[in-house]
Amino acid sequence: MSLPTPPSPMPGSAPRQRASSSRFSGQDKGGYTDNARTLVVHNGITIRGTVENIERLIIEGTLEVDHLTVKELAVAPDGCFRGKVEAGSAEVSGTLEGELTVRNTLTIRASGRLLGDAECRRLQVEEGGQITGKLGMITAPLPGTKDHPHNHPHETAEAPAGKPKS
């Protein structure tokens, strides 16, 4: 028994092959397995709207969203992100406009531009990288570390006992 042959390309068209010039296409997967939920917005593609349930986002084209949460964000040199994003780590080689919160390391490459407000725990900026806006550093310990307090600010704590009256 033989397997069916794949459909042939349309007459007069060459077989389609993707040759990516992005340095992100061959990058280390950052500890994620091959089945990580990854979205790649390729060069020349623009997406506007809602994106959900992804772990890794690679932007070579343009993505415009109201709010997004990812573990890993990479904006390629020709890529553009507009909106609000929370990420575990982020590398910006293109343009990011809006609000950015990075729980770990934010890296701005030489070709990268961050326009807007950002907050991160660690910051790396290559010579030529640009940040225009407000930048804050996260100084609270990471959850799950020995330095992380057990009581959170939103939890109620017992009021300290007052001094006895004399």
C-alpha cells in the first residue's frame, strides 16, 4: 500500500520555500520544548486584535494588541509591537511601542527602540539601543525565592502591638 502523493504546486509556480533572514529563527529555544505554544508574526504580516494562550512570541512583522501576557518576547529588527505586554523575558531588536513589564531580563539590542513605559528586573542595552519614555526597575524578590516575604502587601497582617501606657 502506498501513501498518497502530496498535491503538486500550481502550474507555473515554483515550490515555496521559506528562507528566513531573521536571527530569531535559529535561536536557542530558551528552555522551552518543541511543543511550546509559539506565535511567529512573519515579515510583511500585520495582526491587530486579541492574541491568547501563547508562551513564546516572535515578531518579524507588526502586532497590535490591547494586552498580552507571554513567557518570552522577541521583536526582530524589522518587527513592530504596539500595545501592552507582560513577559518573563524580552529581547527588542525592532520597535516596541506601549507598555512593557518584564519579570526578568529586558534586552534592547543596538537596532532596538522602546517607546513608552517599561518596568523590568534586569536591563541590558547595547550601544545604539534607544529607550524613550519612563523606565522603572522591579526590586521585589521573585516569588519562590528565600528572599520573597511570606506576607504579600495585599494580605492582611496583624497590627503591631502598641506600647503599654505608663
